[in-house]
Amino acid sequence: MNAQSATRKTFRREGEDKRREDLIAATLECVAERGLAGATVREIAQRADVTPGLIRYYFPTKDDLIGAAYRAVMNRMTVQASDALQNAADDPRSRLQAFVTANLGEPIMDPHNLSLWAGFIALVHADPAMASAHHDGYLGFRDELEILIREALRAAGKPAEHNHTRRHAIAINAIIDGLWLEGCLAGDIFDDGELAETGVAAIEAVLGISLQAEGGAQ
Amino acid sequence: MNAQSATRKTFRREGEDKRREDLIAATLECVAERGLAGATVREIAQRADVTPGLIRYYFPTKDDLIGAAYRAVMNRMTVQASDALQNAADDPRSRLQAFVTANLGEPIMDPHNLSLWAGFIALVHADPAMASAHHDGYLGFRDELEILIREALRAAGKPAEHNHTRRHAIAINAIIDGLWLEGCLAGDIFDDGELAETGVAAIEAVLGISLQAEGGAQ
DNA sequence: GCTCTAATTATGCAAGCGTATAAATACTCC
DNA sequence: GGAGTATTTATACGCTTGCATAATTAGAGC
């Protein structure tokens, strides 16, 4: 009935921010489902309901889009962990516990996040720009952790000099990362909350304090 | 003088084992240098001084070659860690310490290994075959670790029931993985041996024992 | 030294990739 | 409501990729 051939796709103009977010979200979907190799320009565009050319309008090159997506993932995880702190009790030990538990449970401990993370990490060695992006993210996370550790130690009446807390931050960061990895890779072989419990117990042992606020909680 | 155009490449026939090893080694070089994306059939072939067609003669598909390379990396790291045990003292605590130290030093803690590992891990989620390959490797590592832990606890006169050692193995595995990660990603911001020391100290705290053999060693 | 075969090379193809660029269109402002 | 512009689509190009297949050749066995 309609004799006109191949009608042109209709579209709406969106704000720059919205479009960038959508494209990044579409990229993350692709990576999560089919790995970094599955995140082609065409696939991303289709997922964002947009034609491939538009990607280049917002991101000069595909690598720029990938880099932006990486930063978005890391930022999202950081924000989610920080959110857990907002709702935590006042006692520094409880706060450290909440931080650890948040990082070792949904939605942060998720296979999708691992796929994304690993895909990007594999590029770090080859791409200097991505290397520095990662470097910053790592130190930021460890610094935040070190502050929590220092305050928890003080609350427990323990010394908290920097050379101690630095070492502790390195070790505890490793515990969190390692358990996160285990959980993402094979969450099905662990009981619910087992990894968070294990992590808290290990951290208590390393610090030599209990993370349960003493003298009864609220 | 020589009018024949484009002389054909001369070659030697090699044994099947040698060729497979060479191709895997070439694959690992490519991945290490330029990431998984840089490991193209042509590049691998060139690095192995062979024409691309030969790869298909030994590996039905490129994914098979990649999978074989992954298993080779994991196997190599496992062997290197086990070697350290051969040269360790008899005391189980020393052996555990040697195991940890070996995993957190050269040549296991190397950025190249991380790139390889991460590149493969990113595929785990999408490729079931690779998922099972990884699953086996992970459990193998953790089982070996659990044995070392049990014997170290016994040597220190501590209880070592399975439900305890399982938890300890999970936590200590995380410590090793996490520190390995940190070291591979940013080895330059740590002193020599700092991560191994940190790891041993953290593990001692978790187990509640010293890993230095008591009563003076040889 | 000839023969036979398995190992290796050479060539080519179809598909998918990232990117460039020109044409079309939705929205803004007057 | 008409003109102008920033956004979006459409199209195409040049490359690279993995894979197939036919032609060659090194080396083993007699």
C-alpha cells in the first residue's frame, strides 16, 4: 500500500547529557552481555535506538566512549558503596562494617560488573590513558578505606599512625577485592552473606578489633 | 638473476607438541603486548614464524587456541607456586609462608600475567567453556591452599576442622588474589617485598598463628 | 633415490569493523 | 509560520578479521 521506499527513521533531539548517558548505558549493556568484543559501534547504536553515526557526534572515537563507560562503572560502584555509609550508624566501626558489607553484596558484587571491570583492566597495560584513569580510581578507593580504618581504630582505643593504617588499608583493600572477585566469579558456591561475613571477620582479625559497636547499639 | 617471482617460504616440519607450544607462546606474547584484541590469527602466526593457515591445522578455531593459552597461563602460575614449595623447609608454617611469598613476588606477580588473566576473565561470563576452565582452576588453587592451612594450624596446635579451614581458605585466597592484583596493577608504588610481608602478616592475623617456625629454624 | 603422506604455504572470500561525510530533519528564535 | 542551525540519519569506503581450500613441499619409509 505504501509505495514510498525505505522511510527515513524519525527521531527526537535529546540533550547532550541525556544522549551521552544513554550511549554509555548501551555500551555497558553490550559489554555485560557479550564482552568487550561484543561492544561494536553498530550494536551499541542499535541498543540505544540511534544510528551508528551519532556516536561519533558525541565521542570522537570509539575508545573515548569505552573510556567514558569505564569511568562510569567505577563511579557507580563507588557511589553505591558510599550510599551504604550514609545509612550506617555513627560508630566508626559500624561504618567500616557497612562499607565492607556493601562492597561484598548486591548490587556491587555482580558478574556483570566483573566482566566490565576485567575487560577494562586488560586494556590498562596497553593504553596509558586508561592506566591513569584506573590508578586514580584505585587510590581514591584506598584513601577512603584508610580513613574508615583510622577512625575505627581510634574508636577502639588503638593507635592509628599513618604507617600502620597504610599497611592495613593495603591488606583490607586486598581482602575486599579478593572476596569481591570470588563472589562475582562463583557466587553460587557461597551461602548468602557468607563472603561479607568472612570479610568482616578477616578484617577484624587484621585490625585486632571488633567491628560491632561496643556497649550496645541504638 | 633470479627470475622466479615470490619464492615460497621454506619451512621445517615440527612435532605436534612443539608447534602447539610455540603457537600458544606466540599467543601469550600478543595478548601481553597488545591485549586480547591484538591477538589476531595473522599476528600470532607471524610471531610464531608460521603462516596463518597452520593455526587452523592445530586448533579448529581461534577460540580453541585462546582457551588453550588461558589454561597454559594458569598452569604456569600454579607450577611456579608449587616449585616454591619444593624448596621450602619442612615446617608447614614455613611452607605456607613460602607459598604466599611466591605468589606475591616475581615472576607470578607480573603485569603481563594480569593482562592475560583479565582478558580471559572478561570472557568467562560469555563463554561457558571458558567458565568451566576457570572454575576448575580456581577450586584447584583453593584446595591446595586449604591443605597448607590445615597443616599449618595443626603444627601450631590449633584446631583444623573443615568448616574452619574452608572459611580460612576463602579469606586467605582473597588476600593473595587481592594483593596480587594490587601488585600487578601498581607495583611501582610499593616497596620491594612489601606486599608479600603485608600478606603474610594479614594471614597470620587471620589464622591467629605465627608462620615463622617456632624454636629456631635451620 | 623414489614414493607417499602429512605438514605447511598461498590465495581468496565474505563478513564485520571503525570512521568519514553529505543529506535530511526536528527544534529554536524571531 | 519561516529561516536557520544543531542534531540525527544515511551511505559508503577502506581495512581487518576469521576461516576455507587448493597447491606445494619436507621428511619418513622402503
